[in-house]
Amino acid sequence: MTAGRTIAGTRVELVQGDITQQDTDAIVNAANTTLLGGGGVDGAIHRAGGPSILEECRRLGGCPTGDAKLTGAGRLPARHVIHAVGPVYRDGRHGEADLLASVYRRSVETALAHGLRSVAFPSISTGAYRFPIAEAAAIALGTVARVVRDRPGALDLVRFVLFSAPDLAVYEKALAALPA
Ligand code: ADP
């Protein structure tokens, strides 16, 4: 079952699944500042996509926290990977919420700048980076809703791909709580 809402002409969809299997124009990687690979989503993307993604990443010279950079997608079904660097969660008093909002905004802006029309996100920062998922889901969905309202119809689809059923349930609750 797919949960979703249409916001300013863009379908915002929530599914349980694997980010590497999405055939959207871009998938977003939960990367780190080196852009040279890691565990979780990052490891899965480089494993499934093959070495060309890392070769391109090496030429990018890293990426600051809160920002995002685009590469090709190697053997993945998606056409591009947007490498997005979320914050490591410490105690919530080190700008984590603003940095998480920034990473979602910059990821969508990067997709728009390249004329892409569909993007799939994982739950950035809520794995190894330990951002509490209820707050992260509200920030993720709130930020994406704001950006697509600013650019009505520029994107067809933003899909959030949650790895587990409990994570999907948290995102469903956050989506239902977004103002109309
Ligand atoms: P971060 O370092 O930003 O916290 P992680 O990759 O450790 O990123 O985890 C982010 C979220 O992505 C976690 O909820 C994790 O369970 C989930 N995840 C891990 N692998 C995948 C995958 N292949 N597809 C979708 N989500 C995944």
C-alpha cells in the first residue's frame, strides 16, 4: 500500500522498500562529507550501482553538511544519484534541525537545477547519524512541502522510501499532520 498526498501539483509518496531499486530520475544518497562511501544507504548505493559512482564522487572534493551534489547512477535503475549530507545528531542544540531541513531543500533544488522530475529519498540522518525519526520525518516532509509549494508543478513525484514498517508508520503520521 502506498500512502501519499498531492501538494501543489507534486505527488508526495511514502513507500516501504529499498532506495537502490527506485526508478525515479534521481535517488538521494545519505552520504557523508567525504562522498567516498560508507555504510547503510551509502554502502547499498555504491554496491548496487558499481564503481562509476565512486569515480565521479572522487572528483567532487567532498560536500559540506546540509548540502548535496549530483552524479550519474551507474548500474542503478535511477538516472542520477544526489549525494546529500545530513547532520550527525548530538543533542538537538547544534543546528541539527536546520541542517536537516537544508539537506532536503538543497537536494530538491539540485534535482530542479538539472531538470529532473522525480526524486526518491531515504530517511536521511536517522540511521548511523541517530536523528530521532519522528522529528526528522516532520522536517523532511515539511521542507519538501515548502519547496514544492514554491515551485508548483516543477516536480511530478517525491517518494520517501522507508526501510522498515515502523519507519513508514512514523512518516505516515508526519504526512497526515502537514497543514493542507
Ligand atoms: P545516516 O548516516 O544519514 O543516518 P543511514 O544510511 O545510516 O544514514 O540510515 C538512514 C536510514 O536509511 C535508516 O533508517 C536506515 O535503516 C535506512 N536504510 C538503510 N539501507 C537502506 C536502503 N537500501 N534503502 C532505504 N533505506 C535504507
